[in-house]
Amino acid sequence: MTRPGAFLRQPASRTFRDRRDAGRVLAGHLSDYRNADGLLVLGLARGGVPVAWEVAAALHAPLDVFLVRKLGVPQQPELAMGALAGGQVVMNDQVITDLRISDEAVQAVIERETAELRRRERAYRGDRPAAVLHGQVVILVDDGIATGASVLAAVRAVQAAEPASIVVAVPVGPLSACRKIAQEADDVVCATMPAAFDAVGQAYLDFHQVSDDEVRDLLATPTTG
């Protein structure tokens, strides 16, 4: 069940109350997947989990968390030079070249974020094993796409597990990033693509930072009957 380029049919502009509202709207665009065999929804931690919970509940699918860490530029951590997920590293070579970031500095960031990724994995799951991805229809959900580096790292990590297909679903993102993701995912659904995109938060009235406790509570709340 693949629909390459489905994001092109989504509306151009919309504002969401919060991530839960965005998840309900996004679920409406994913209705073709409801009750599909082998369906699994993965929420990218942390901000993607509240969105993903609403998607999973609407589609009657199990939910799990998927860990992605942005690799921030040294001294400018909000600026991404890449992303890390499931052992896959996606780098923005242009940023590294333009800012003359050394190989040693890049490796130090990767090691630090790998340690943090493992810490969060333990914090969210405890002893519960990760969901099996092989042969599944995996819907990767985040609260939005900016550069696309984090989502692309997640797509490549999931691909390594050989799922039946990979769907990327987000409430907001620029058309350019959605097109980039569509080159590697089987389907991309984006609920709103502002013509003047500045940041994911511009599409939300409430864009508070999601806490570890919120993630754990959502993962402990069933999405299937």
C-alpha cells in the first residue's frame, strides 16, 4: 500500500492547537491504513510521541517509540549537522564544510549523542524490548520536519530491519524536505506545508517541550482495544 507523493495533495496551511490535535488531523490523512495487517506506528521521541499516539489510536495500531538524536554543531547545538538513529548516521556535509568542523569534533558529538540515545531508550522502555519491524507496515511519525535530517536517519534505520513498507507522516514541513524524504520512504504524508516555512513550532499554538514522563505515560496507554 504505497502512495508516493501523497504529501503533494495535502493542504498548504493550517495551525494546530497542540501535538494531540495535530495527531488527530494527521490520522485523517492516513485513514487508508486503518486496520491494515502488520501495521505499526513509531513516534519519534520526544515530540513525535503525542502525535503518534493519536495516529495509532485512530488506526487501531500498536505504538512504539523510536529514538533519533540531532547532531548539533559544536558551540551552536541548535544548528543540526546531522542526525543519529538506530546506528545510522546522516550528516549534512555542507554544514560541516562551511563551518570547518573537524572530524574529531564531529566524532565527539556522535559519541555524546549516542550515549544520550541509549539513556533515553532505557528510560522510555525499561526492560521492554523494541517492537519487531521486519515485515511490518511502519508509519514513522514526528511533530514536524525542518531539514529532514532526523526523519531521514530514522527512515534509514528502519529500512535496515526490512519492513514491508515505510510511511513518514508529519503534521508540518516544507515541501523541499518532504520531497527529499519521499526519495527514500514508500509514502510521505504532511498535513500542512507553509509557503513561508521558518520552524516546526510555527504551526502550533502550544509547542511545549515534551517531557520524559509524558512519553512514558503515553507509551503505557493502550492504543488498541
